[in-house]
Amino acid sequence: MTKKPAIVCLSFILLLFNTLSYSQNKDSLMIRQIFDQALTSHLAYTQLRNLCKNIGPRLTGSGQAAVGIEYVHKLLKTTGCDSIYNLPVMVRNWERGEKETASMTSSILGTNDLHICALGGSIATPSAGIQGQIIMVDSLSQLKKLGRQAIEGHIVFFNRHMDPRFIRTFNAYGRAADQRTLGASEAAKYGAIGVIIRSLTLADNLYPHTGVLRYDTAITRIPAVAIATRDADLLSQWLKKDPSLRVSYTTHCSENQPVPSFNVVGEIKGSLYPDQVILVGGHIDSWDLGEGAQDDGIGCMQSIEALRILLSLGYKPNYTIRCVIFIDEEIGQAGGRAYAAWSLATKQKHRIAIELDAGGLLPLGFGMSDKSPLFEAFQKWQPLMLPYGLYNFQKGGGGVDIGFLSGQNVPLMSLLTDSQRYFDYHHSGLDVFENVNEREMQLGSAAVSSIIYLLDR
């Protein structure tokens, strides 16, 4: 009689072990199929080539951005999604205009041309350009210390480097980005006539990196440009030898009336919980210096590819899987704001939102907001993904576009990639299709499709 409970208990443990083993084996087999499908297909890579080479850069508000939106709408149709629709949004319409010119002149060292580009959202210089002596600083706080007497009538040169000691280069970028976003207005407070920002990259080359700035509407706007790192170093060296050298530059940008645009949405309807959504997406807009391959054509193609892979394997999701291709991440974030407003107004229920905006470099894992009710399960998925090099399952995830959903208590997630080369390309003329590795891109597509599968259980 005393042995029966032990036998029952042992039987229950064996049943539970077998059930868990079956579940793990089933998941492993599915993930293997997903990776096999991704790594033997050239479709997403070809679609990215078409986006980059046939459409090109897709600056928010431009005709090319509109064509890009039409293109991803057509691609979503080819996946076999249950529904595809556009969500309207008004976006800014800033244009760069003619190519910028710049040079520095020294009575001691002569004249040298400089490689620059206007920052996104900057005003143009007068038609004759601007010219002035340079005040070099490495922080916003240094401006305050110098004060108006030192800065008024000068061009401020922000020469803070991205810190190479950060292993994850996104951290280095974040620490240096304030000089680009806020530098123009901060310098204008003290009477500066223009600003030059060291490009936010660790690379040593002659490619300037653009990016958006934010003007304080209460302060006079001044023209702002980025300078290539090699020229930034040369300008710094010349200033040490001749503090009175002068720099001149000319830009031709303009801010036009806002224009209508769209976020593009494709959905696979859930069979058990159709009113609960797993969102995955990237942004179709890009800067205009390159082709928007890494930032963020890849994120768009991988999001669409993740759905295609699941559908090609005959997978029927429990939750609705929604791909959102956002517009205007780079300049005004109108797409992310509009989606969040629509979500709130229509009472959308998101199980989770995943953003792909870290380039198509080697995937290393995922980040998820640790307040998510899924976080404990998320950490337990690491062994399933380790065979594919996905080891980093960390706290903290999200992105610019899905960040606006955080106020609706939506758990956020992001794909983590090897960031060492990302800022070589980011916002520059080097962000082209040729700098995309197909295998790395498709490993990322498979990783995203696999995590969606796991989140759907």
C-alpha cells in the first residue's frame, strides 16, 4: 500500500518529462525548418537589392519614399498574408538640395576642401554660404563655460569622438549623439552663426554621416553640418597650428509643406486569439546619402521574410502576426506616433512588439523589456537558439517606432546584432546594398521568424 503513491508520483514525473521533451523536440524541429528555409532562399536578398538599386534612398516625404511604400505593399501581398492595408500619416518634407561644399583657409597652412553634409532638418545657409573662425569644443557643457563672449560670431565645431571603449557601439553612439541633435540650438544661445559636428562613427574615412537635429523654437536657427571624421581630425590639427583659420560652407536644404504618407501593415490572422497581436517591423524611410540598406531596408525585408517563412512552412499562428513597415523614423517619427495613436483609438491588444533596426549584421540574440509577462519564458528559450549562434537573451528591448507603444503597456523587443561595423555605414554614403552580407541577413530573418514562433505558443 505504501508503494502505490510513489509509483503514481514516478509515473507523473515521467509523463511530465516526456511531455516537456516532446515539446522541446517539436520546437527544435520547427526552428531547424525555419533556418533551413531562410538559408536556402535568396528571395529577401533579391528584394532588398531591388529596393536599394531600383528605388534607392527614401527620404521621408520624397517621391522615392512613396515608391518604397508601394513596393513593400506589393511584397506583403506575395507572402500570402490574410490582409494588407495602409495607415495614413502626415510627414515632414525636408530636402537636402544641391550637394554641400566646404573649405578651411589658413594664412599659414593654405586651403583645404572638406567633406560635409547638412544635418537632417537643418536650415540652409545664405546663398553665398557662411564663413567664420572656429571654436572647437567637445561637449555641450563646454559651450556654457566659454560663454557668449568667446562664441558669438563664430562657427562652433563639436569634435567629440564616439568612445571606442564601448563594446556595443550603440552605447558609444548614444553617448555622443547629443552634440548632433542639440548642438545647433545650444551654440546659437551664445551667438554662434553655424555648427559643424564630427560624424557619429568610429570609422576613419571621408564619408560624412548625417542624422536629424532638433531646433529649439525659442532660439534662432543656424545651419548645421556633419564633417567626415578624417577631415574633423585634419581641422583639429590645423586649429592647433592656426587658431585664427576660417571655415566656409554652403548648404541648400529646404523645409517644404508636410505631405501625406503611410505605414504599411500585413497580417496573418490568429486561429485562437485573433484579437491579440505579435507585431514585427522596420522603417522604410532612409537618409538620402546612401541607399538605406542597413538602415533600415534590411529591417523591412526581414520582417516580411519572417512572415513568408512561417507561411511557406504551413504554419497557422495562434495569435495574429502583424508586420508593420513604418514611415518617418529618421526625421519626425510620425509613423510610430501615428501607429500608437491608432492602436489606442482602436483598442488594439499587443502581445508584444518587435523592432528590427540594428542592421543586417550577424544576429546575436534578442532584448526584451523585463517587465513583460513573457520575460521568464523568453530566458528559457536560449538553449533552443544556441545552435544558431543566438546566445544573448537580455533585459531591455525596443526601438524608436514601437517605443510609442510603451505608454500602452506593450512589451517591447528587438533583435541584437553584432554592432562593430554598423556605424561605419549608418546615415552615410556607405549604407548601400554592396555592404550587406546575404548569409548574415538571412540568419537574422530566421532568428526573427523563430522568435515569433516561440512567442506564438
